[in-house]
Amino acid sequence: MKKTRAMELLGIELPIVQAPMAGATTPALVGAVCAAGGLGSFGAAATAPERIRAVIHAVRQRTTGSFNMNLFVPDWEPVPDDPARVAAMQAILAPLHAELEAGEVPAPGALFGPFDKQLEVLMEEQVPVVSFHFGAPPGAVAVLKRGGAVVMSSATTVAEAVALEEAGVDIIIAQGAEAGGHRGTFAGDWQQSLIGTLALVPQIVDAVSTPVIAAGGIMDGRGVAAVMALGAGAAQLGTAYLACPENSISPAYRAAVLTANAERSTVTKVFSGKPARGLRNRYLDTLSQHEDTLLPFPSQYSIYRRLRARATELEDSDFLPMWAGQGVGLAKEEAAGALTNRLAADAQAVLDKLRG
């Protein structure tokens, strides 16, 4: 396949980027995608700095090529939670804890970062590609680029893409509304930023000179070919890789991905306090009745941690956060390397067919 600017910058042979997916990615998954010629990515937002270093070393044992480490830019206010509001959420979660025998509902605690220390490890280890979610700090971008890293960040609107270009990022990830996981919105109302991938990608491509990668609802070669025809230099896929054995999701989560359809994928704030797309389940339906009581991100995700751990232990998908995009109905169980190769080959076949 002819190399695009994005592929050249990333040092990859195939126009396939495996999405970071914090909590689901592993060195084995990253290494398998890289070995196949794509860009493997590790979601490090909730990983302690020294653990990040260990992950980087583990990835480098599996590939000598390029790989990506992803962080969340801390756009939340570091203020104490309102005790009354915390108590109200604890009261809502208490019956669910009792049902699953998960113990007392904990108080919110630190969950992500510290960003500065995480970033320091990435710079010390000279990670080849670093991507951000929730914006891109210009100072961090400049330091990373001086160290030789390629820097990417997500945009959910044209205005965000322009802001990222001004911040100096090398590649913009156009995150369509169909994408699973947290919305990367960092400027404006997230509800007004739910723009579909096919509408978002060409508008961002026309608005910036920076290479664009498309994300959201892409599950097979047809989707890869479609976004490349719209001007994207590669496609980023997350939900497609959830059915791979190399990731770390629970069997219950994987089974849900393999049996869900697009109608079950919805954007909600109930799991973490920030809008994110995942599969509807009993927990989502229950907490949706109390949206006015939700804690801000990341406290809502933190107060839910013990119930989440117990649900994972019990393989109870009714209480798990199962991030997945609207293309989930196309998920197929397949090894990550084979999936990466098939995506590129099928995309090339589609493009060849369209050329006649």
C-alpha cells in the first residue's frame, strides 16, 4: 500500500493504528500490531509512572519498531469533592455493593496520573510516538518533539483540530461520534461535538495541513478504505481489537462485545463522570436515573472502582464499564496480528476495486 504522510511520520507499513484503550491494552497486543506493520498503542492514563516504564520495556522486547503511548491531559479541576455529593453517590451505589458483596463504597481517590511524572518517563525512555486525549499542552508537545517523538492528539470538531495544529502536534486523530471510549472533546459542549466520522474527517482534512488519522466506527477494510478516500492517512480502530485474545479485558466483556449490536452502544457520563461510549447494561441504566448526582471526572470513576473490581471477579457484565463503539456488531474473534494484516489487505482490495 502506498505510504501516506501519516504512515511515514509514524514509521509504519500499514495504515492501521490500534487505539490505546486504557485498561484493555497490553504489551502483547501492542507488540503484535507493531509486528504486523501497524502502530500498536498502550493506554497509559491510569498507569503509575514506574509501571509505564516497565510496559515500555516489555513492548520493546516485542518490537524494534514504532509504538505509541497515550496519556490523558488533566483537564479536570484538582478540587476536593463536595462531601454531601459524595455521600449521596455512596448511598446510590450501596445497594449494588451489597448485592455483589463488594464491601463498603469507597471515597474517591487518585486514579489517573500524575501527568507530569508520566510524561517524564515517556521522555526519559524516548518513546517514538506519544498521543494525548483531552487536548495537547503546547509545552509538552514542544519538549516531546525536541526529543524526537511524533505527537498526536484527538479532535472531535474542526475547531479542536485547528487548536491542535496551533499547539504543534504532528498528527490529528479525528474522533467521530461512533468511537468507543471517552470522547476527546476539550473545547466546547461535548453534546455539540458528536459529529459522525464520515462528516468529521473531510472537514478536518480541509481545515488543517497536519496529517489526519480517522477514528470511530471503523471495523474492517471497507471502513479503512472509506476514511482514506476522505483524506485520512490511516485509520485508528479500538473496538475491533477488543475481540483479540492479546488484550486484558475480562471474558464477560469480550463475550458482550462479540454479541452486542450498534443499538447497545451509547454515550454516557455515568461510568466516569465524562462522556464516553460503551455498552448499555444494568449499571448504566441504574445510574442514568441519578445523573444530577454524578461526581465530576475522575471521581465518579474512582468511587466505582471497588464495584468494578468485584464485577470483574464475578464475570458480571451487568456492572462492568464496557467501552465499545457503534461498529461493535462487526467484531470478530481474531489474533491481533492477523486482524491488522486483514484490515490492510481488505482495504487495498476495496480501493483497487473502486479504481476499476
